[in-house]
Amino acid sequence: MELKHNENLYKEVLRTMSECVLIQEKSGKITALNDNVEKILGIQTESLTEAIIKQNHFIREDGRRLHYSELPSSITLEQGIPFYNFVIGVKRPDLDTKWISMNSTPLNINDGHAALITISDITERKLTKNALIQAKEDAEKANMAKLDFLSKMSHELRTPLNGILGFAQLLEIDETLNEEQHDFVQEILRGGRHLLSLINDILDISRIETGQLKVAIEEVDLLTIINECISIVQPVAKKKSISIHNQLDQRQNTFVLADPKRLKQIVLNLLDNAIKYNRDSGKVMIFSYVKGNEQIIHIADTGVGLSDEEYHKVFVPFYRVEGTQEEGTGIGLSLVKQLVRLMGGKISVISEKGIGSDFCFSLPLPHDLKAVIRWGEEVELIQEKTRKDEHFCLLYIEDNQSNMNLVRNIMKSQPAYTLFSARTGKEGLEMALSEKVDLILLDLNLPDTHGYDIFDRLKKLKQTKDIAVIAVSANAIPQDIQYTIDKGFDNYVIKPFNVKEFLTIIRETLHSTINQNIPEDKILSTGPHGEQAVSAKTLQLSLKDLKKLKEKKYKAAIAMHFTDNDFSAAIVNGLTDTFEKMGIEVVTVTDAYFNAEKQISDLENIIAKKPDVIVSLPVDPVATPPAYKKAGEAGIKLIFMDSMPEGLEFGKDYVSVVTSDNYGNGIFAAEVMGDELKGKGKIGVIFHNVDFFVNNQRVEAFEATIRERYPNIEIVARDGITTPKDAEKVASGMLARNPDLDGIFAIWDVPAEEVLATARKAGKNDLVITTVDLGTNVAVEIASEGNVKGLGAQLPYENGVAQALIAGYSLLGKEVAPFYVVPSMKVTKENILTVWKLAYRQDAPEEIQEYFHYFN
């Protein structure tokens, strides 16, 4: 009776379920466990057979055909692999596509394989989702059309402004003007700069709305920013006898997480308003304090104040306070609010009519004392005055006569420069071929062709391909500027430009055409023999250095231990791209496939090609030294990446070693593991049996971080591998010995893929995997929230750039350090697209990006 009761209970439960529940045996037999077959699949229960189901047309979410053998149920029956929430489209003749979500779990029935299948109808949810996506795309198109219009208008306004502000700046330094004329010039500059500020504000708001404006968050000293801003507005405040009271403790630094440029923009805007809408002899007060995890900043004034109705509207774009005579468009505060929001803060105002206003905004505090990684294309250079014996010829290709006259007048004060000019692209090309030109200022909007076409033709011609080119344009859209720089332009100048900055850009471009765009960050790694690490940021070559290198027509070879992954390919790309800029021919790139004998043979072949430099990643530090010594004895300069052969001496046998901050990478991998396990559990470590100091540092850092920061996480298994393929066997053994294992750290991404495959076979869907190196497969896992939860990423392209620059140093006889390091980055799903672009100098592959399409 009890058995009968339980069966009836199970049937009642199954009957009440909204899902269709089936059992399919390996023979093909299908049994319906409830009555939802017809409701969800459109098939009558008594007609349910494998043959009937095969008559359906199945599709994936992207529209591709899904064969019956690829259904989760079929794979579960064949391989015993479970599936959860697998989305499938079912197309039947003369009917709309029905979307279902399928779960499939292996079962043992009658001593044979079977699958328990549950199917949910998600058609309505899928259609709603598609409608939302379409609406989002339509809104984005409208926003982009608006931004395109504004950018074009900005261009049209900036072009005449360039002439107005440029000539006004020349008049400003003209000592022959009388006092009244100087006042007139100041009025022109004041009005022009105000107009330029309005154009910038409108563009900034539009960029925020379309997601084009990005902020670079770093650890910023709030006190320094506030003091700088007060210094800027102080002259305006004095004219109205307004006193500014900075109540921040001048002896104590106050750090916040913010974009320094945008934070300065926020503070200047609020101070400007506090002065503008204040009474004569009024006050502005600035004070700040910590509240929770935020720094609160107040900028208060004793001005006209706002009514209850008004202060709810002041952050609305283009709203103007009624009754004021002050100039303005109502853009500033709207922009301030959006910038604060972009930096993770909030802003509000408390005000009383006739008493004054108190604008208050918050910013996040730095997370502990860890150094903030600063990224960007800014290059810090030591300003050097042009020597008297230096002379450069510049060519300006520009059709606007006013802009041409401006630059001509600027160059009159620069005896080191001779300026040629051309009004069309054709004329400019002819002049670049006929004259000895060091640098070209190229307007992008020419009457006969686009500046990009001229640039492409310059780079194809042997006589002009080495000339530095600066783009000059009124287009201030960030993505267009980035596209221009990525195309190969040496710099970009936005009209209207500041004369001093314009001259600085020209000087810097002439003296430093290759620079390493790597942030200065806290480096934790040391060299193979304890050498002090030097940031690769310090490496750069001047225009003169490049000319010397190109004259010699040097040759280089690249000897890798493995190239069939994203990391190694990016290193090679960084090397070859930079060698091309340096005029160094790459005669060969070899791949040893982790085989020391193969690499020794590769080196023999390379030596026969007589290169001047070999950049190499050794397979085996013990077996390969004789081959490298033979190369050194042949006069070939050796630069190593990541590791070095034993017994070789710095300065005698090799030039230098370049690697990533592997210790930092190990810390990042441990932090991801510790956070995912919430500080408690059992884990295994898969290390590299070969004695590479870079891999040793990863493991050392990972294990030390787990022990010190996560004392309740126990490392219960440690096993080594010789090749990446060993990792699957090692991981299987770990899981067999420790079935309750919560996580595994794999030494780099390729072994991590083997661990992932093992976890799937074992049904360990909750096993946390972390690693080092950002490869495509592990990146897909992170993006899809699979077993791999995060990692420590290297910047392989920048590694290649650094190695090439060191090769240039060695060929020029310049001094180098024994050990250079490129900083690492912590990767989780939240920042994976950003880090990928930094690591590989290109957007992430579509298979990674697709996991973000519905949410960005």
C-alpha cells in the first residue's frame, strides 16, 4: 500500500508541473511522465515516438540548424553528459517557431542508459526579449544619429574657432599692443573659449547618452585636485570679492577612486557656479568627510539659492534658473551629474532661496592600499628644449586658408622649423616626394580626398613611409581619434588647438616616435636570480634612434616554444609590429612545440640566416644553453622572454629578460579563488614540472596568498605537469582522490582547458577553476559564468613591444637593465572585454562578446 501511495504522489506532482517530463531510452523509446507533451511539443502523447520528434526542424538561438544528434537528450544518451537550460527553437510545418528550454540528465534504467528530460515553453519570454533587444537597437541608432549630427556640427564650429583663438593667442603675446588692445584680445579669447567649452559640454553629454564617453578610474588625491581648481577660479572670485574657504586638511592626503580629468571638470563646474550665482563679498565653502565606503564632498555658497521647485530641476539638461542675469545654457550641472554617476558616485543639492546652495557629491574610496592600475595612451616624456643645431622640415597639408595662416605665423617664432604648405592632398604628396620632410601635419578633410587616403599612400611609398604624420582635425569624437591613432598616425591635434600644446606635440613627435604605453604599477615579481624589476614603461626610442636603426637594415629572428595560442600569437604580433616601425626585418619565426631538441635545431637554422638579434622563449633552461651560447658567439644579441637558459650571464651572453608580473598574476588567481569559495573549501594546484622561474612565481604567489588571506581554504592536492596535455590526467587523479574538491588552480590557460574538460566529464559543474593567461576558451568560460571564474592576465602584445624595444637598445649600444616587467591585470566577467583589448590590441572575439550583447 505504501508503494502504491508513493507512485500516486509522484504522478500527482508530475501532473501539476508546467514542464513536459519525459524519459528516453538509448533504444529510442520515449515515455511521457506527464500530460504536457501536446501542450509544449504539439504532439499527442499516444503518438510520441523518436521518429515523430525527428520530423521537427531544430535551430540554435543564432538561427543555425541543430541536428537531432546534437540535441541535449541525444548527447546525454551517447556520452552521459548532463545539460541544463539549453535553449532550442522547434519549427514545424505551417507553424511559428516555438522556443523551448531543455534539461537532460543521465539515468540507469533496466541496466541500460537513459535520459530524464524536462522541457519548458519559453516562446513568450523569448519574443519579449527579442522585442526589447530590437527596441534597444532602435534607441541606440537614434542616439548615434544624434551624436553624428552633433559631431559634424562640432567640426564645423571648431574650424573657424581655430582661427579665432589661434590668432588671438598670437596677439596676446604681441608686445606692440597697447593696454586697450590687450583687453580686446582678452575679450576675444574669453568669448571663444566659452563657446568652445559649450561645444565640449554638449558633446560630452551626447557621448554619455550613447555610451561613448568612458572614464579611467584611478586613485586620485582629492586635495591636489581641489587646490588646483581653486587656483584656476581664484581670479574670477576676487573680481566679485568672493572668498573661498578650503576646509580640507592641507596636511593629509585624501584619496578617492575617480577619473582625474573628469573630477577636475566636476569641481571646476561647481566652483564656477558657486561664484557666478553668489552675491558680492559672498563666501564659497569646500569641506569633505568619509561616510561608509564613500568620500563626501560639499561645495556650498552664500548666493541667490533655489526654490523648492527649482532645485529639483537644476540637473535637467538645458534648465536655466529663472530671474538670473548670468550667462549659461543649463548644460553644466546635467553633465556634472552624469560624470559623477559614471565614476560610481551620487550628487544632490540642498538650497534655500536668498540663503545659498550646498552641492554635495560622493565618490568611492580606494579598495585597501593596493596600487590602482592606470591605463591609457598618455606618454610621460621629459621636456627637452630643441638644440640650436637641430633643424626640421614640416609640411602642412590644409585647405583652410585661415588655419594655414595661423600655423605659418606660429612657425615664425620657431627657428628650428621650416614650414612647407600644400592646399590639396595631391599637392601634398608631390611636395612630400620632392622635399626632405621630417614631419607632416595632415588635415583629414581635404577638398580632393580624405586624409586617410593620403596617409595610406604616404606609408606605401618608399620615399615617404618613414615620415612622422600628425592628424589635424576638428573632429573630437574619441572613437574616431582612436581609429586614427590605431591606423598608424603618430599623433592627433584637435582644432581649435592651444598654441603651446600644439608646439609640444610637434616636438614630442619628432623626438619620441615609439613609446611604450604601459602603466607604471607596483611590480611584485623579481628576476630569475633576484634581479630588481624595471617597468617596461621606461623604454622608448627617439626619431634619431629610429633613423640610425633603419640605416643599418638590421635583421631579427623570433624563436618561440609554442605559438598556437592567443598569448604567444600576441607576443609575436607585438614584436613584428614594433620591428616593422624600427625598420628591422624579421627573417623567421619558429615554433618548437615544447620540444627542446626541435628548438635547438631551430636555433641552428636561425644562426645560418645571420640575424643581428634573436628574441626567444626557451623550452628547456637546461638543454638549450649550448645552442644559445653558440648564437651569442656568432655575435647575435639575445633577448629572452619569460625565462632564460641556465649558466648564461647578463651583459655577456644575453641582453635582457622581459616578462609579466607573474607574482601579481598568482595573487590575482588566488583572490578570485578565495572570493568565489567565500574563503572556505578544499583546492588543488597544478604546477609546471619544468623549472621556469616565471611559473614558479605564479605558484608561489598563489599558494602564499591562499595561506595568508584565506586560512580556511586548504590546499589538499599538488601535482605537476610537463606538457599541457598532462593536465587532464592530473586533474582526473585529483578529483578521484578528493571527490569533495572545491577548486583547482592551473598554471596557465591551456592546462586550465584540460581541467575544465575533466570537470565536465566528472559532472563537477561547481568546481571553481582559476589560472593565468587570458586565452579564448577560458575567456568564454568566464564570460558565460562557467567553471573558470577569473584569472591573472598578462599583456602579451606589450611584452612583444618591450622585447623589440630592448633589441633596438642593444643594437644602438644603449644601456639596459637585466630584467623588465609588464604589469598584470585581474580578470573577472565584469572587465573581461576591457582587459582583452588591452592584452591583444583588438576587440574580444564574437564568441566572448555574445554573452554581453543583451546587457550592454
